[in-house]
Amino acid sequence: MMETGVVAGVSVAHGRASVDQIEAAGGDGERQVVDGLLAQSGVDEAFALSTCNRAEAYVAGENAAALDRALDGFAADVPAGAVRRLDHEETIRHLMRVTSGLESLVLGEDQIIGQVRDAVGVADEVGGLDGLLEEILTKAIHVGERARTETAINEGTVSLGSAAVELARREAGVTDETVLVVGAGEMGTLVARSLADAAVDRVLVANRTLSAAEHVAAELDTTAEAVPLSAADRALERASVVVTATDAEGHVLGASDFARRDVALCIDLAQPRDVAPEAETTVPLRDIDDLEAVTDAAREQRAAEMRAVEALIDEEFDRLLEQFKRDRADAAVSAMYEAAERTKRRELEEALTKLESQGELTDEQRETVQALADALVGQLLAAPTKSLREAAAEDDWNTIYTAMQLFDPEFDVAAGGPPEGVRPPEGVVGDGEPPHRD
């Protein structure tokens, strides 16, 4: 059964945030962000996603207000206009859209689903996922997989790597040229492959681990050569275009590296940046923000498929919310039965004691009295059970909370608050917490 509770999120992404703002939001890295959020009061689970065009943080717990406070420190130095706060339902839908590629700079690109899986692994390693948020992320990844197998959202679309090559082709030309790719990770590999398809003369692949660069160079269907990252500045002497995409924490190229070099264009795809901003004084410098024009055409081509994916998301979203409602109704019903069972056991023991004082009972007589008590509880709670489940289906949490108080007036005090997943609506006396936002 899915866990109950509430989730919340913060997103700093392309469209409303610049590369610098995204870098500022996610600069600590996914592991550090998750660790920091788990240390906050009221946070049971945490997840962070950091890519070249988004930095996001998510939390789960029982108190929506506490989760909002826990997220206040994320992207604290980023202007408010670049930050999107997500409530419970918005978080669920947004994660589905992210994994489906609908929130990507390049609509429908496949790289994001792998990045989400990797980020889930990081959060899991530090104990950040074990309940509601984990279930939501699992569902989101499932939705992303369905989007790519049941629609054509990713067919014929460009990756960020190929978008960068198209930008280079437009601004500087790459055919019959030597291009330096700095970084042999997933993004660098995508760029190198796209360059090979663009009929470049030679691809130079620079990487801190030379064997990784050699592996990428060997698989390209064009002349390619691997060089150590330490020799990247010297490789600039042979390159007319440079594309950087490492995961280095600091700059790997600066303004002085481009001085007296005949480099026509440098595109920095890294997050954080690979190239020092002041290098723009010595070479035309582009970043993720400059890919918008290239990706807009692909977005127009994918418009029909986007509608199909959105319909799929609506379907899965509604299904998930229905599951939430069933689970929360079950939590209320379970608490109601537990209260009734406590009362039944107490009264049954008292009744049997009185009967025993009037004469010894046989086993059959004791079983008859026990069966009578069980039947009464079952029959008395059958109608309330049906009503509670109907109330959950209609988001009628006032009925659920009132029913809980009627069947167990002390449950607020005795249990330290209402059952997990149930909150008193506005105006109802209880633990003082606001209702779930879904």
C-alpha cells in the first residue's frame, strides 16, 4: 500500500531561470542537498535533481507547512521570479512531466529519464527515499517510460548534444573542421556522436580519465583522437569550435586559454560552467540559454505528440490520486476498527467475568459471546466504512475527521495527532495543522 503524507518541491529551471541561477541553486550537488533537507524538522524523505538546465529539490512528510519551511533554504540566493514552488499535486504532476521530457529544453529528449534514475540512486544511498516520495518517483519514471514507448515524443527530436552541434553549424560551421569536445560523459558522448554525423574533419575528445576519452573516440564514425584534460588548452590550437560538457566543480578553461587561439565558437553545456565567463572577451561564448532557438523548431514538430503525452500523464496522475484517496480512507477505517476493537475487548472481558461469576462457562458459550461481539462490531462499522471510503473519493476530509472523533474522541491526544494521512479541515478543532493540499 502506498504511504500517506504530503510532498512539496522547488524548481529552478530553464524558461524562467538563467544558467547562472540554475548553477547557484544546485551548486551543492544532489547528495549534499538531500543530506541538508533530511536534517530539517518534519522532513521524512528528500530528493534532488541537478542537470544542465534544472536544479530541483523535493521533500515528503506529514506537515505541509514544515516541508515549505524546509525548502526555504534551497535556491535562497536565486531571485524569486526564477524559482517555482510546487505544492503536493503540482509536485506529482511536475515530476511526471520531467521524466516524460515535457519540461526539457529539447522536448522529449531521452537523457532526462536516466538522470532522474541516477538522482534516485543518489538519494537512496543517503537514506532519502523510503515511502511516499519514493513511490511518486517510481510512478514518474514509469510514466516517462510509457511516454517513450506509447508515443513518438522522442522520435526525430534532437538531444541537447545535437542542438549544440546545430548551433555550432549555424554560427561557425563544423563541416570539414576540427572540433574539441571537453568531457567524455553522457553529454560529451552525445555531442561527439552528433559531430560525427555532421561530417566534421576531426573530433578531439578531452577528458580527465584518458581511457574514457579513448572509448568515445573509438566509437565515432569519423577521425577522432583522445587527449588528456590537462592538454585541452593545447588542443585549442587545432580546434575551430569547442564544446564543453564535464562535471568538474570548477572552470576547466579560462580566458587566457583562448588568447591567441583561432577558435570561432565555444559552447559550454556544463553545470556548473566549464568555461570562465570572462573568456567571452577572447572567444564567442554560448551556453544552454542560447540553445532555445534551435530547440523551438523541434518543439513545434512535437506538438501533437506532446498532447498525447499530456493525456497519458492525466491518466496516470488521476490513477495515483485515486490510490492516495483509497489509502487515506483505509488509514481512517483501520484507526476506527482499532478503536472499536479496544472497546470490544474491554467490554467482552467485563461481560465474560460477570457471566463466569454466575456459573462456569463452557468453551462453546465463550465462543458464542465472542462471535456476538465480533458480529456487532462488524455490522456497526460496515456503514461508516462505506461512508468513509465514499468521503475520501469525494475529498470530503471533514467527514473523515469528524468520524474519527466520534469513534475515538481521544485519538488526537492518545496518538499524538490524527491518523497518518488525515488532517482536520479548516475550522475543525484538532491538531491545528492545515488540511492536505491535494
